[in-house]
Amino acid sequence: MSDAHDRLRGWAAAKRAILAGLRFTSLRLRLVLVFALVALTAAVSASGIAYWLNREAVLTRAQDAALSDFQQEMQNRAAALPEHPTQGELQHAANLMASSSQHFSVLLISDDSENPENSVGRRIAGNSDLDAITLAEVPRSLRDAVNREQPLTDGNKHPYHLYWQRIVSNGTPYLVGGARVIDGGPTGYMLKSLEPEAKDLNSLAWSLGIATALALIGSALLAQAAATTVLKPVHRLGRAARRLGEGKLDTRLRVSGTDELADLSRTFNRTAENLEKKVADMSAREEASRRFVADMSHELRTPLTAITAVTEVLEEELDAETGSVDPMIEPAVRLVVSETRRLNDLVENLMEVTRFDAGTARLVLDQVDIADQITACIDARAWLDAVDLDAERGIMARIDPRRLDVILANLIGNALKHGGSPVRVSVRLADSELVIEVRDHGPGIPQDVLPHVFDRFYKASASRPRSEGSGLGLSIALENAHIHGGEITAANSPEGGAVFTFRLPLDASPLTLPPDEEGAEGADGGGSGEEGGAR
């Protein structure tokens, strides 16, 4: 039963796939179908009209010829019979009438009730072909019409007229006509087969059907050719649009003609040209801005080095037992020391950001134990009492240790700063990836802030535009994850607090440059080790 259900589901899926492939969404298919429908409508209409006109013409011609001949025979043969003919005379006259060129069967009937030699009174019939026509074959309505005497008027000069009717017997069409001899003659009926005309009409119908099919095929081929002609510029436009979407802004279309498609191509070229100018202008301004930040960071490094040396001396004086610093200025000195460190971190972060923006940041890989690396990061910042580590030793990964330290320091420092201790750091393997989760026990991250936690200089609250961090820490951590081929995501835990999940491959070797280029990057700075994010 399970196999039967599986086969049924597979058949249904295949059917859906076929129907999806035949969806009425292709412009070429729609053009072909429209052409075919128009041609089919026109061909069927023309064939129907032609068949109807020819049918009426054929039947009318055969009918008029037969009725005219029958009427002429009634006047020549039936009218020449005596008033009370015998059965033999009627039979002879019917045979003579049936021998005409129209080849119809004749039935002559005479009412013999007034014959003085006939005491009973009866009808006498003469039949040219007993197998073809009898009185029972003649429709009752036609007999009544033939025998009904019409009043004489200015418009009606004769009391009896010729009547006819088309019937079908055993699948064969027939023409039945009837007339009565004026002034007491016999009543005559004729039966003519219309089978030859029906065969001709069937042949005509087949011919028209074949012509309609050929017209439909021709229209489909014509529609295909027309669709190819119309859609070729559209396909070129589609390819150009895809190239433009891939960043090839110099893509242009060759324009020829003055139709709507040519206007569309001109519009595309103008749009691409304007877009190329805008992107070039934005790239130039971005490059100038990046160069300005890089130059400013480098220029600040020299005075910052001197200021940092001075603040280190002042800090040593503050910590010295001699107490040579005036207690009145001690708070100011400590503030200068703190802000100098913060400014130094900001300059280092800005320089790291410029490396990422310029694409010059490189990995210096080493095989490290992840648990030892995390422990070293926590120990170096005196966080051992505030962080719970859940990591087994022996999980090895080929990564850049310095950049991993930057990532961990930013994530853990951000959790301690905004979420409070204890911060839990867990390490696990998922397929061929290393997954590190950093979870705090704070209030979590507001939903409107989550999409922006990795944005540069983003502040969760406008009322607190100044914080201890530069607002670049999480952004730099994310860039360091990306350069490893990894990712960092932020979310709120159902049990409370924020959770940052860091995923990276166990081996980042495929992402590094050749050794000569890689080694040149070895001295690059990695940004500050502790930077707060937006909360």
C-alpha cells in the first residue's frame, strides 16, 4: 500500500511539473496560440459559410431539376390518362415518367370510387418501383398539402400545386414531391435519392476540413516566425538586463529601426548610461571617503603614539605609592588616560574598517584548538569569573587566531556590557561547521534593533549617542567572520537574553590568497579586542 501511495504521489508530482512547464506564461506560446486561434476562427467561419452556400446550391439545383422534370411529366403523361384509368394504365404511365433523365421513382394514385363499373370504390395505384416508393413512404403532411384544394384568387390561378419535402430514410436523404392533375386527374408522387449530392457534400466537407487544418498549421508556423522576429529584441534586452544586474554597467544594446522595441532599446541604453555615471560617481565619492578615513587614521597614529606614551607615564604616577599627582587633578588625569585609550581603539578600528572596505584584509591561518583559543581570550581580559565556557578540548580548526580573538572579544564583551554576567559560551560541531554561541541573561535585544546590531555606528537609543564603545565592534566581528567564510546572527533566546551565533568552516584555507600575498598582510591590525554593539 505504501509503494502504491508513493507511486501515486510521484505521478502527481510529475503531472504538476508538466503542467508547470506548460503554463500560459511564455510570450512566444501566447503569440502562437493567438495566431492559431485567429486563423482557426477565420478558417472555420469561412469553411462553414462555404459549405452552407455550396450545400444549398447543390441541393437546390438537384431539387429544382427533379421537380421541374416531375411537373413536366405530370402534365405530359398523367394528364393524358383517361378520367378513370385502370391499374395497368397507371403503371404504364408511372414507368414512362420514371424513365426521365432525373431517375426518380413515381407513384400514381387514382380515386376509382366514381367508376360506374366499380360498386365498392377503391384507390388504384401505379408504381414504377415498389421497393422505392409506396404511399406509406410519403409523409402525411405532404399528402394533405397535395390534396388540399386552394381557393382561386387573383394571386392563385390553380386549385392544386406542386409540393416537396426532404426526408431521410435508413440514413439516405431523399426528395419527395407531389402534385395533382387539375380537373379530375390522378395524384402523383415522386421519390428521388439525394445520395450523390450528399457524397459530393461530404467530399466538400473533408476538403474544407483539410484546408482548415493546413491553414491552422500554416498560421502556427507564421506565428512562430513572427514571434521569433518580435521576441529576438526582447531576448537581447533580457540578456543585457542580466548583464547589467551582474554589474557590467557598460552593457549597451544595438538600436535599429523606429518601432516600439527600438524605443525600448534606446530607453535601456539611456538608463544604463545614467546608472553607470551614478555608480561611478558614488564609487569615486566612496573611494575618496575611504581614503580620507585611512589617511586620517594614519595621521592620527603619530600624535596618538606620543599622547599614549604620556598617558602611560601619568597612569604609572597615579599607581605609584609616592602619590606625586595632586589629588585635585587625579580625576582629570584618569579621564585623559581613559579617553586616550578609547581614541586609540577607535583609530585602530577605523583602520581595520578601511582594510575591509578596500578588500586588503587577509587571513594568516594556523591550526588551533578552539577551546584553548576561547580560554586565552577570556583569560587575557580577566573574564574568567563572568563567563561560563562549555567547550570540549580537541576541536581543531584552521583559522586566523588573531581575528578569531577579535570576534570572541567583541561578542563576549558586548554580552557582558549589555546583558550582564554570567555569559555562557558554548562550542559544538554541526556537519563541517564550527558553531560558537554566546548567550547573556539580560533583557535581550529590542525587535526594532535586531536588524541593525551589526550596522556601523548604530545606536539603539538616540538619548545615549555616546557610549564606551565606538559602535564598530560587532561590524568588525561580522567582517572577520565573513573573511573566514562564516556568519554571525543575533537573536533573542526564549529563556531570556540575547544569543549571538557564530558559524565558520573548520578550514578557511580555500579563502586565503597565495602565500606571497598572504604574508604581506600578517602585520595588519585586527581592530580593538573589546567593542560594544548596539542594544
